[in-house]
Amino acid sequence: CTGTVIAPQLVLTAKHCVVPERATGPIPPSLVTVGIGDRVFGATRSLAVREIVTTPGPLEISSGRDPVSSATGTDVALLVLRDRVDDVTPIPVRRTSAEGLVSSPAVAIGFGNTRAGTSGLKNRQDTTITALTPQLLEAFETICQGDSGGPLLVENAGVREVAGVASFGVYAALGMVGACPSDRDYWNRVDVQMALIDLALLRAGECPPSSEPREEVCNSLDDDCNGEVDEGCLALGERCTRDDECAFGPMPEGAAVTTDPEPVRCVDLGGGEQRCSITCDATTAQGCGSLPRPLGL
């Protein structure tokens, strides 16, 4: 698969690259390696993945007989790296709506199969966006196997931005599957998955751009990007009425990963009294007096 560095510690790719069919979630991060360079074999270096953030639920690229009209737009995943990549310039995602991009020039980049029969080499293909659906961007005869997860780039005021993530191709005739390229190619729109992307940016230690004032929420994330997590929320052991009042409470849907510690919850300890609590083992060296910190902050 192909991916795009969108922040120093974050790679954008396709969900089907890291979530097998019929699986309930992604493969372990330890099984994923990100290579940096212009070729798959002979990459300048390889990077370990700390965690994988995807759209919730099993892989479902489409839900009906027509893969285009029934596309879910959820074929998106983000890889949080263990270490920063400071010598590669990230390509930002396009935050504005994709509406109006039809007929716009675009560039697809991938390491997949080419018309010439090569593969594993970084390939740039100029194209034109031919159609738009609520979930997808379309172009003709552009990408092939191995380009999945790669970016569809457009220019905005002279700046390259990722508008889509390569997902699948459609062939006009039966028996052509495997031919390169497919007749019509489709990318998941990133503008409809911006909430997920911003959650992954927070997990990667970045502050997502915003023109609106930021407000801290009790959800284990630094929502207002001031370097502190859940300031102003109720401390462990304080009286509460809801989970979202407690510091280091449950993360938003899609933000948590399986390796995170259990969040703080508002628990009824008996007699109708509820307090911010965690399950812990008092016999360990750590004891029960500290808050879980899923992002190591």
C-alpha cells in the first residue's frame, strides 16, 4: 500500500491496508512498517508504528451491488509513528469541502503497478477529477494495485493538499480485473473524515488547525492545544454525575485504541454516591492514586 506523511508523526492511508476483511479491527501496529523513500525495496529507512486509528467498525468499502453509489467513504486509516519524521515535508489534508473540484487537475502518487509493468517505484500520474459523490472523488485510468492508500493531490493557493485517499477501481468489462489501470478510479474524500483525522493528529501530538476557539473537554485529549490534558475536569475520587466530567474520561468514538488504559469513569460506589474512579490493583508499585494517561502526556 501507499501512504502520505500528513504530520511529522502521522501517515494517512486506506483502511483496507490495515484491516482484513471480516476482522473487527486493525492488525497489531507491530505488524506494520512504514518505509521512507522512492522505492519499496531499498527504502532509505523503515519506521515502526505506535498505533493505528481507523473509522469505527469492520472494513466495509461499499454496502451494495454498485460499489460507487453504495460506497461508505470509511476506507481511511491513520498510522501514528513511534518516532517523528523531521526530514520529510508533510503534505496537509484539504480541510475545505471537495465540492467544486470536478474538472480540476490533480496528481495521484503511488507505489503500485504501472502500465509499463513495473511496481514498487514511486509513480506520479497527472489526472483530472471527473466526478464527485458524497463520499468519493473519481478520475479515469489513473491508479492500480499497490496504490491503495495513496493521495490524490490538488493545489490550493499554490500549496499541495491531499483531497482523497485511494480506495478502489472499477472495470467497464468483465474479466478485466487485474488490468492496469482500471477504467474508473475512486478516492475517499478526506473532507468528510476530518473529525477522525483531527483525532489522529491529537494522538500524534499535533494541534489540528482551527479558525474557531478551542474548548477543553474531559476526554483524555488536549482539545484546546495548550499542552495540558483535561484541565478543569474533576480529579480522581471527586464526586461526579457523568463520565464526561472526569479528567481522563473516555475518548470520542474512533480516537481510542486497544492498547489504551481504561478511562476514568463516574462510578456509583454505593449509597447513590458517584465518584471519578478507575479499576486498579492496589498491590502494585503504581497503586491506585494516579490517573491513566493514554497518550503519555
